[in-house]
Amino acid sequence: MDKPRALVVDDELSICKGSEKILTREGYEVRYALSGREALSLLAQEPFDLLFTDLKMAEMSGMELLETLRIRYPDIVPVVITGYATVPSVVESMKLGAYDFLPKPFTPDEMAAVARKAWEKRQLILEARAAADGERLSEYAGLIGKAPKMQEVYRLIRKVAPTPTTVLIIGESGTGKELVARAIHALSPRKEKPLVAINCAAIPDTLLAAELFGQEKGAFTGAVSEKKGRFELADGGTLFFDEIGEMKPATQVDLLRVLQEKAFRRLGGAKLIPVDVRLVFATHRDLEKLVAEGSFREDLYYRLYVFPIHLPPLRERKEDVPLLAYHFLNKMMERSGKKVSEISEGVLRLLGEYHWPGNVRQLENVIEQSVISCEGDILEPRHLPPAVTKREFPGDIPIPRTNREFVALKRTIREKAVADLEKEFVLEALERNSWNVTRAALDVGMQRPNFQALMRKHEIRSDKKD
């Protein structure tokens, strides 16, 4: 990946040179400009990720530059650096899109910390735009993710899709197994023919055979007409069996026969019907264990386990959570008509910390629920369901044996409750304001030094969100 690019704008050459040295040491490619006009000229010629600007400049003020950035370069993350820090100037610069505020004089560590946070913000913007523009693997029929484990999934899809090989997709519920099957079909020579899916867990076993193989009129009570089964409907294309581990042994025998003979008979029929289908199976269960238990046929297992693709759970590819979250946000905007276009960093942090037992499907539901709860245009932590936002505190409290112990324990519990509330107060303020200390202090009505004192008391660092 190319180095992040930063532009420093200040009419003091010493500030520009000093900032260039700090940021270069941190791994940034740095340019500087001695005026707002010069900065705009550079912006018209070169791309930048971050911009650090002074507020008080003779030719063009930092406020004017911020206003121009907001209109012409909205994806650049701006940071204000100035020796004239006042509450009105901070508020005004934040309104114009400034991401953070760095009062002069500042130390190299302070600038480096602000730059790291600004770069994280820039990365989220880039990822969100990529997801919104459909640049994330649209050829894979909706699969989204950049994590190494997902890249391996894409590699396997590309290898197997052009072949007629049987595929077994293994993954927990909600990981997107059907999307993988659809991607395989879309990249195969059979893509012009139908992809037909059947969920073995959703259809009663007594009806599954008729669904698969079809029926002749009068084959059984209620069979009032001829009906084609899924095999016939998928002829020439792909037949996807979801949750194959739920199929009962009797139907497994019928399926095995079709796999061996490449032909089947409708229920109640004598005619052998040849069929040409690509078979893709999926399961969230351990088929090898089912074989050992005797509930899944060993010969069928080896027919299925030809080319396995293991789909990772969401907790093993947390870096994909922002991409997926913005993908689902865009879907919800289209579906609901609500103009919720942004996800706060506090929300993204909470989503990244959550363990996602329901995987991608659960994340989609959470985003949908949050969009419905949101009254503005930005998703904030308060819009998330409690399951995602709750924090765990220490467990059982011992029952006191004496009144002295009881009084002491009450004092301890009270102090602990106040400390916990204080910490939550600070964390919530930071999360609401994208971990920007200046904004958080203004939001809660505190002086920045007092707010920082609370952060130090509870060992909360704005440059390390953990």
C-alpha cells in the first residue's frame, strides 16, 4: 500500500518544516504550503489524505480553507493547528469539518497521535466509499471482505468455478454460504442457466424427495398434477443444497443414487430422466462427526467432500466489519428512504469489539435496527441494540457476615458504582464524538483539562481505543 499523504499549511516555515519532520518519521509522505492559496494549488495537482492547517494566515484564513475543503475535497481529513485556540474558533472549525484540533505549541508525540487518529478516519472514509461504489468484489455476487481468510475464499472460488467439480461450503449459520454458491455459479460456464436452491432443514423429510425429484400425477394422496422437481428445474445449471447435514438417511440414499447414475425418477414414475447439474452443498455441521454417529452416510460424505471451502465466521475477520456495516447501511437507505449516510467511529468501535455469534446476518439485522432507531443522518452508539453496547462488569458480590462488613461493602459498592458511571460517562462522550477529546469536552460542558483529568483517572487514552 502507498504511504498516506499529508499536506501541512502554515505561514510559518518553521512550523511547516517541523511538522514535515514529525510526520515523515511516522511514515507519511508530506508536502507543505505557506498559504491557503498555495495549498489549493497543490490540492488541484496531487491527492492527499490528511491536511493540517493553521487558522490565522494573512492571505487566506484556515476557516476559508476548511470551507473550500468541505465543498471540493470532502474526503480529506482536516486537522486545525493554531496558537489562537478559543472555544468559538474550535466550534466554528469543527462545524466546517475539522476532525481534530492541535493547539500550539505541540510535541511530536501529540502530533503523531492526532495524525494516527486522522489516518484511521481517512481509511474508514475510503473503505466506505469503496463499499458504496460496489468496488468490493462485486463479481462475487454480493460477497464483501478484504480479510486474508476471505481472500482465500475468493481464490478457491476462482479456481473451482470454471470446473464441474462438486463443492462443499462449510461455515457457521449467517456467514453467507449461499452467496458463495451464487458466486461459483456466476463465474461458471453454466451462468446462463438457472441456479436452483433447496434448504434441507426447511422442508419436512416426507416432502423433500418430491421437492428434489418431482412427482407424477397420482403418485400419492394430494398429487393432483405432474410437478417438476429441483433437479429437473436446475438441468444445465447449478443445484445448491443448503444445510445438507439435516437430510435424513432415507433421502440420502435417493440422492446418492442420482449422483452415481446422473439420472432420477419422479415419484410415482417409471421413466429414468437424465440430468446434468453442477452440485454445490453447504453445511454448518461437522459431517465427519455425523458419519461417526451414523446419521450421515459415509459414501455420500465422500461424494460431497471433493472441493471444500471453509467460510470464516465474522469474529475471525473483524477488519471486514466496517465494509459490511456500510454495505448494509446503503441497502437500508435504499429500502427505507432514510438519509442515514454516516456511521460514527464510536459505533464502528463497538461493532468491532462485538463477538457476532450470528455472523454477517446478525450484523445486517443490527444495522437495520439501528437505522430505524436513528433520527438524524449519523448512526451513534445510542442507536445500537443493547446486546452490542453493553459492557461487562465484575461478577458476584459476596454476602457480608456482619454489620461492619455490610456497611463497608455498601461504601465499596457505592464508590465502585460512581467510578463505573464516571468511566462510562467519559467513554460515551468520546464515542459520541469519534474519540475527539476537544469535541467530547465541549459536548458534556467541561473544560478540556478537567475532562482529560477524568480520562487519566480511568486510564482512558484517546490515541489507543481499548
